[in-house]
Amino acid sequence: MTTSQRTGTILAAIGGGMLLARAFRARKAIDFAGMTIVITGGSRGLGLVIARELASEGAHVVLMARDAEELERARADIESRGGDASAFVCDIRNRDDVNHTIERIVGHFGSIDVLINDAGIIQAGPLSHMAVADFEDAMATHFWGPLFTILAVLPYMRQGGARRIVNISSIGGRIAVPHMLPYSASKFALTGLSEGLHVELAREGIRVTTVSPGLMRTGSTYNARFKGRHRSEFAWFHLADSIPGLSIDATRAAHQIVEACRHGDAELTITFLARLAVLMNTACPETMARMMTMTNRLLPSATDASGNEARSGWQSTSRWVPSAVTALSDRASADNNELGTDPNGALPARR
């Protein structure tokens, strides 16, 4: 066999393998029409954008979050677009609350076909300003909350149906991000939980997808919490979150998540830069660590004891934010119910 023939054989084998993989993936696809889909953190941001897409496909979306007013706005938003939605106030950090809420949902709808764990919080600032309580809150929201909801829905999912679970982790759950240690540590925990569940539940026909997004323009930075030099912390975070190429539009991200859920994919990493970072961290961990160390040196330094107080993005605006550069993320904040304390979603005046 000549070299060209061997090359042709290898390429044909690769192409055939890819076609078989695509066919197998298509065979697992499900139709969301008529399904009951529970979305934690569904009242705003990415959770709301995912809910809109699923509702547009005929699913009944059930939104779970802590804020009743936010939930009602989100429910009305989906119904104004022709979708079908319900809202349940629930603090996923409280297991009793989760169990009671899931029982109510099943009692009303009869089943739960899909669970999407999207509830999250963002805390940014130097380690010296982070308290143990910050780590506890992050773990309660990103690890214990998803675990509680999964344990609550599993008995019903084991009765049959489409049975999908999607856990929204983060690139920060694959690579430690400086100035976001509580967030990153808790997202690492969620990633480990989710990947382990995928392996253990597959034999029961329950597909678990772990999603690791990079920066997304959801508008959520206004409701993040910042410590230390909070205006500077918010400025770098919000600016990075606003720039196309560094971040992705929330609707595009939500579409990718819905497709991964549809096919029961094991994992999804969103944005080219996030995938590149994961690859570099795997292949060249020392180089990646040096890059993260250099990034940390560029971030705002710690300040005095006043920096221990957490402030929202709405409390941390400056001459840099909002601005023309942040227009895309500012618009996403208003579009995706990230309204903070202003019921009209108006952006704060520039400083």
C-alpha cells in the first residue's frame, strides 16, 4: 500500500467515525415540546434566556429563584412571547425548601423531565477581603444547591421520561480565576459532582451535561458582589464581559446549552477562548499558572478594612462603567431582568 493509499484509508476511517458519532448523537436527541423543565436561577440572566428558548419549543418551563418579584417579571416575560411558564419561590441552599418545592411541582405537573441548575452568585475581589462566609455562600449556591435539587428530582426521573440534567458550571470551574476564589472553588466542586453524576446515572438512562461557559453578556455583572477596590473590580469585570470576542451573546450561549441538553452531551465548553484556556491548562499547566499569576498582578490591589464590605455592580459604577464600550452588556442587563434595585432597569448615571 502506498503512502497516499494509507493516508486515504486513515482519512476515510476518521470520516466514517465522525459520521457514526454524529448519527449516534442524533439518535439520542429529544423533543422538548410538552415537557416540564425546571430551571433554578431562571428569573434572570442566562437562566431566563434558556427558559425563553425552551418555552419557544413548546416546553413548560418552571422557574425557581429566591426573589418573588423577579420571578413574576420573568414569568410574564416568557408568557408575553407566547411561552408557557410557572414560577416557584425557592432558596436552593435550603434542602427542606428544595424538597418541598419539587414535591409541589410534581404534584402540579405530574413529572419533571429536565432539570437545569443555573442559580449562581459572583463574588470578585482579592483573597484578603474574602471571608469564610463568602466561601460558604458560594458552596451553598453552586454545590449544595444543585446537589439538593438533583437528589430531589431523581426519584421522579427514575420513573421514566426524557430525563436530562444540566449543570451550569463555569470556565472558573476548570481553571482557577484570580480574584474569584469563592466562585472558582465552588464551581470546581460542581464540575466534579456533575461529571461523576454523568458516569453513574448513564446506566439509568439519565443524561447529565456539564456546561463550562466563558464570559457571557447576560447582564449579570451588575448583580455580582465586589470587594476591595470595588469600582475598579467592577470596571475590569464588566469591561471584559462586554467585548465581543472575549464574551459571547447570551442568546447564542443559551442555544448551545439547549442543543447539548437535547442530545445528552457529557460536556459543553462555551467560547473559543474558554476551550483554548482549558486545552492550555491541560497541556501546559505551568505556563497557564504563570499567565494567571501575571493576570493577578494586573488586577486591583487590596485596600483597607472598608474593602471587606461587598457592593453590587449597581453600587460600583464609575466613569468607565456604564459607557459606550459596555453598551452590549448594559443592554443585556435590561433585556434579561438584571435590574437590581431599579424596577425600570434604568442604568445608573455615569460618574
